[in-house]
Amino acid sequence: MPSVVEKKKALTFQELLFTLQRFWAEHGCVLQQPYDLEVGAGTMSPDTFLRVLGPKPISIAYAQPSRRPADGRYGENPNRLFRHTQLQVILKPPPERVQELYLESLVAIGIDLAQHDIKFEEDNWEWPVGGAWGVGWQVMLDGQEITQFTYFQQCGGMDLDPISGEITYGLERIAQFLQDLDSIYDIVWSRDPATGAELTYGQVRLHEEQQFSAYSFDYADVPSLWKHLELYEAECLALLARAKEVLVEESPDPLQVLRFPTLGAYELALKCSHTFNLLDARGAISVTERVGVMARIRNLIVGVAKIYAEQGRLTAAA
Amino acid sequence: MPDFLLEIGLEEVPARMLASAQAELLKRTLGLLAREQLVVGDPIAHSYSTPRRLAVLVRGVLTQQPDITEETTGPAVKIAFKDGVPTPAAEAFARKSGVAVSGLKTISTSKGDYLAAATLKRGRTAAEVLALELPKEIAAIYWAKNMYWRAGKPERFVRPVLWLACLLGDEIVPLTFAGKTAGRATYGHRVLSTGEPFEIVTPHSYLAQLEGEYVLADVEVRRQKIRKALDHVTRAIPNARWREDHALVDAVTHLTEWPDVLLGNFEASYLELPEEVLVTVMRDHQKYFAVEDSNGKLAPHFLTVTNIALDEISTPIIKQGNERVLRARFNDARFFWEFDQRTPLTNRVKLLGNVTFQKDLGSYAQKSERVAVIAQRLATFAIERGCALDEKAISEAALLAKTDLTTDLVKEFTELQGIIGGLYARSQGLPATVADAIYDQYLPASAKDTIPRSPEGAILGTADRIDTIAGMFRLGMEPTGSKDPFALRRAANSIVRILAESSLPILLSDVIDSTTPAQDTEVRLLAFFAERIDFYLREGCDQAYDVVKAAMAAGTDDLRDLVARAEAVTAVRGSEDFLAVSAAFKRMKNILTQAHAKGDVPPSIVDHDLLLDPAEKLLAVTASAAASAIQELQRERNYGEALRVIAALRPSIDDFFDKVMVMSPEDDIRANRLALLNRTLEDLSRIADFSEIVTAG
């Protein structure tokens, strides 16, 4: 039976990450580290969500562990994870022929395009809580969705100009594909160059899946989570209110404008978002409440995006 | 005359938008060419599309617009010449017109003689016109979803434009759109071609050259290739056929430039899962065709349409990849199926208490209890009227109907809610009547769907929807204008269809009353349903608006009866007698309305002793005889015959209006004649208000 690529040559999980990072670095991307806060997707990292705002061009790539408490399966389902890893590439503005560049990156990880079926199928992205949407595709490789490709159009309720191109690789799925495996947990994470000894994804991460699934579904304390949500929200709102006083035209104190902690406010909003996801996984949010709580979080996230754009404008002018 | 070609190269356009965009580009291009006099008559034209391009080819385009001679009027002769010598005014006009003064003519007008010149308006070249005008047409193409991509946002289009090719014969038409200037270069297949652009020699060679670079630009050619390949590949399995799915063929045609078909397999053990789940995974999630045996039973194979030529190296690789993906999805489904069954539906009823239906209408547990009560009431009506029903099954189905909302399988495949509940009910040993009613509860979800198979399912579906509608109306959350966030119109459409198309002996008023609405809510519900019934008769039954109005005026409570009446009216509306009678009814109605406005209210009884004219005596007799005949026929629902009886009244009605003056100066005679008209109208309008039928024009 021929394999996707010869098994010996298939990249390990960590080689896959290096290769893609190297590829994008060689194409001018700044490699950023994963954001050190719980996020549900690479898009929510400030390196994407906030940096796509405003006129400043950026090219940035980073791996982002993404937590989705409700997707956990105690490590028992071979295709679902509480925490998966995305490789996020943001190109503002997107270069012409960005699709070809993306396809080259697939070649770089060992995919012979002539021997696979690749389709760009319409898949528009929307994150209502962030007031963000874009159009694009899911990239299908032999029937497997391996990448989400999006041209951001709006973020934080604001039209973008220039727009950004976002390429989100699902690393586990790609590794599973390359290594031709039925279970994520069998992915070879690393191979000792000296001994050839392999470490699997399961050996590295299974216990996290087991424990975090249990935490999200069974242990997380609902009253505490509600309290956390309220505290984070209150602090974020207070900062948003302060921003109105500080971020003004011709401020007498330009340094105060520069130092205003919009990024801090954003982290508080992200905390709310993750807390909401935990409450959701605990089944503590009814369908009706859901709409209300989401509106509260949207208020925070869109509010932060607005002051980020304003701060950027004021400091660029100064 | 040269041929014209335009190709717009794009990043992958959404499959669902291609067909209409291709047609629109063709229409716009032909419209422009005709408007600019660049074609003679209706030229032969073709349009093409793939995910990466839209193209139009027009045969025989003029290279030049025709010249037009125009006559321009200059100065008056008496100003233009002084003593036979041209004045500066004449010379200036001649110069402007590009002729010598001697070349000017004199024309006579009502104001006197004037100088005139014939000037030639040169036609522009086709290239010039197209370069100027065609970009506007391209920009105006409708897309369901647009995007910006260039800095400064100069234009919106479906996806970034990558190249333009535009040729008139051998020549490039250098039009510019979205920052691209057209040349003769195009690109082949993303992977199978070299990736380098190549030059289109002439419009004529376009299709063949693309085919050489692994692009079938003609959509129909691709569709046929896919169909043939599906047939061919399926032949490898004895007695099997692929399951026809026009929408899916369409989708994959628009997803490929060089399609091929691959047969994959899955383990037969997955066939233990319900077919509905397997097919949903294959079709909706993977765009795979299902394969069935000669009995229509699902076989453990699937077909995927690739966008690449398959050979002995790629086939096993691509097959293996697709099989692994499908296995993972089926495994997920199986995991959910087995996991969900650990908690039977009967144990999930209490879980519905935690699922909010709507904040003021309570949880799904509360909704289910209400629906059970409503369904019970409807069942009682139906049984009283002789319908055989399993009342116990209805109650049980109503209480279990929403329990599948708590299952993981429905969370994963929301489009299968109801169906999954029905499947679980069957698999958990509940009676078939209960399982089928749950399974069918959301039917019909669209105009194409059938109605529930059983009366129990029809009652459950009706009860569930009227509970939602009446609940929302009670809260004042009824649809307004284009806003219908709870899809109440669709819910009401489904109720209307069930009442009209099932054999349930249930009236609309039964359905509305079963929710025990307050009076003002009931009035609003009736008005809301009247709109939906009107919509159903026009769109669902194809009835003309006047027939709908006429039939609805005679009652909307019994929907099957209403449909029968409307159809009968449509069947006779073309006949001359019927039109004449309709016109006469309109006349009667007008007379009565005008009389009423003057304070003439007719008595309810016709006094036969006051009928003087033989014509009015005759009408009284024939109309009364017709009324009893119609009553009998209506009981048998023989509306065709009843309408023939009405049409047969034409001679006596005509005679009446010829000979009798209704508005007699004598009060008692006049009142009696009005009473006769009123009675006749009332008696004969029980099928439809014929005065609503449009008779002229």
C-alpha cells in the first residue's frame, strides 16, 4: 500500500511546525511566540485580532495552542481535542498570488501536489463576538480540511483597509494526514536523532486532554466562574471608560496616551471569553442566557478594538 | 468579422455563485455589443466558467461602429451672405463642419432659410468601445457576497482578480479592471499545468488551448464528463449504482477544472448506522456520492470527484486519504450513536427542562407538555369526525419529540433533528407510530418536502408549530415586513400544507383554538394565516390572485375544501357564460353597495307577490332552484358541477338586467328587488365570491 509520503520521510509533529515556520520566515514573516493566555483560536491572539486593525503592514506567523473546552473528549475520541495547535499566518496586505505561496508551503512539508486532490471550497469566516468577518476558503486535501484561508474584511465592527490575509493550518490534522494515521494520539511528535526512538502525541499530551476535559466538564466551579466573569468584565469596562478620558486629540500627556493599557483590557476580554467557554462546557448557560452573555463579551472585545484603533491613530499622528 | 473573447481569471469563486455569474457576464456583454452597434442581429455566443475563470466568446463582432451622417444647421442665409458674399458667420460654420462654403446646403425651415452641413460622425473602433465600456459591465455583476482586496478599496468583487484576457480576433483589447490590464495570457490548471501563463492565439482556439492545459472550461462538458465517470467507476461494483443527486453533481462541476472520479470503500460494519446519518456525512460534509445496490440499499462505497487526473500513483494515495477522513467521520457518528443510546429518549424528557425554548415561553420540557395537550385536542376533533388515530401514540410522540435535542448526534448533525429522534425511538423499541411521528415532525420543511406520512405525524407537526406561533404572537413577536427571526411564516406555511394536503379532518379554527388564544391574539392569528393561505394557493397551487381572493372570500376554515373550490373556479373561469355571470355578480354587488350607501337596506326575505316583471319572477325561481342544487352538490364537494349550475343562470340573469330596473322609484318594489339580488348573491357565493374574478383585459 503506497502511503501519502513514505512513512520514513513523513515529518514529525515538531518538524512540521519548524518547517512551516521556516517557510514563512523565509517569506518575510516575523515569527512570534504563542500568546500566553487561553484563546479559542489563533485569530483571537492580539497578534491577529488587533494587528489587522489600522494601516500598518505586517507579516507575522506563530503557532497558537487553542483551547475549546466543549470539544474535549477525555482523550477518548481519536479526532477531537480540548486543545489543538494552529499555525497562524497574517499577511497585511496579502501579496498577489498568496494562494501559490500557500501551496508552496504544502510542498515544503512534503506534499506532492500532483498526487493529491486539492480544492479551495468557499468557507466564510465570522466571529460575531469580535465583530469580525471575512471571506475565503477551507482548503481540502483528499477530502480533509487542512487549512482555513480568510481575507479579513471587518474586525471589531470596523472596515479594514488594507485588508489582511489569514492562513490557519490545523497542525494535528496535517500531521495525521502526512503520517497516515487514524488517531491524533498516534502522531509521532518527535524522533530522537541518536536512537530513532519516537514520542507520540498521546505520550506528550493525552494526560492534558484527560484532565482538562474532566476540569471543563466535571470540576470547574460554576459559581466561581460566574464571579470570575463578572470581575474580568468589570475591570475591562473600567479600562474602556478610562480610555475615553485618556485617548483624546492633542492630549497634554502624549506618554499617557502611548502607555494606556489597551492590551491589558484585551486580555481581560479574552479571560471573559474563555470563562464563558468553560461555563458553556459545564452546561451552565441556557440557550437564552447565551445570547445575553455573548453580547456582554462582544461589547468588551469590540470596545477594545475601537480604542486600539483610536490609540494607534493618535500615536501615529504624534 | 473577428470573434471576441473575454476571460476573467480569479481566485476560486464559490461554486454556488458561478452559474448565475456566467450567465450574467454573457448577457451584459451581448447587451453592450448590441447597444454599441458592434454586432448584427443575434450573434452566436458562448459562455464558460471554472472555479478560476469566467469567460464569454461572441462570434462575428464588428471591428468598427458604423459611421453616422448627421445634418447640422448653421446660420440663417440672410446672415450668412451679404450681397452674395459669405460673411464670417458662414465661413466659421463651414470650417466647423469641415467643408468649403461652397459645400454647404440651404434648407428651408418655418423660420426661413438656413445653411446646413452634412457631418459624418465616425464610429469608434470596437476595441476602443469595449475597453471603455466592458469594465463597467464586469463591475456590475451581482455576487451574493463580495470582498475588498486592494489597498484603498477601489473595487469589490467576489474574489481577487488575477488576470484578464481579452481578444478581438488576433488583437488584444486592452481593457482594465481591478488593476489588471487585459492581455492574451491565461493560466491552465493549478497543479496539472506548468503554472506559467500561456498565450491564447485566437478566441477560436481558446477552449482547445485550455483543454491542452487541463482545463475544461465548458461547464456542460465537465458535467457530462463527471456523470460518465460516475457511471464508469460504479460499474466496477456488480449490481450497484450511484445515487442520483443533481445538486451535488452541480456543486462538484463548479468545484473542478479537470474532474475525475474515484471510488472509495468503507467498512460494511458502518452500514449498521442509520442511512440518513451516513448519507448526510457523505453528501453534506464530504461532497461524496452514495452508492446503492439494486434494491436501493446503501452499499459500503462512495464516489468522490477530484480536481485532478487520476493515475496509478495518485489513485491509491487519494483514495486512502478520503477513506481515512470518512472513517473518522463515521467513527464520530458511531461514537455519538452508541453514546446517546445509553440514555434512552424516555430518560431524556427531564433533561429538556434545562434546554430553554424561549425565555418567556419556558423550556423544551414545558413546550413538549403544551404540544401534547394541543395534539390531544386536535386528535379528539379528528376522531370525532371519523379519523382513525392512535391517541396514545400522539401523546407519547409529543412528549419525546424534542428529546433528541439533548443528544450528541443532533448537536453534530443539526440538520437531522427529528429524524434522529425517530431513529432512536425505533431502535429503543418504541411503537412504530410513535417513532414515525417523531421522525416526520419537521415535515414539510420546504416546498419540495412531502407532508408527514401518518395522521399522528401530521398532528404532532401541526401542534408543535401552532404552539410556537401562538406563543410568539402572545408575546407580540410576530413577523413584520422582512423580519421573521423565528421563521413563523415558514411554520405557518407548513401547517397550511398539512391541513390542505393530508386527510386529517381538521379545520384551521380547530388549530388556532387548540392554543386557547386571547381574543386579540386570535384575530391576529387569523389574519396571519389568511396571508399564508393566500401565499399557498398562489405559489403552492398556482392559482391566479383573483381566483384566490374569490375562493377565500367564501371561507378559509376548511383548507382542503378551499383548494377544491379554487381549482374548480380556475377550471371554468375561461368559459364565456362564467365570465358573464361573474360580471353580473359584480354588477349586483355594486348596485347593493350603492343602495346601501343611500340607506336602502334590503329586507332579508323576498316577497314573491311583489315580483312584477316576468324576468324577475324567472330569476327568483331559477336562482332559488340553483341554490338548492348547489347546496346538494357542495355537500358532495362536486364544485365543477355546482359552477356549471351557476353558469347556467346566465340567461335569466341577463334577462333580468335587460328588463328590470332595480332602483324603482317605488320603495317597496325597490326594496324587494334589492332583496332578490342580495339573496341570489348570498346563495351563489358559497363557493367563491365571483365578483372578485377579473373579467376584462
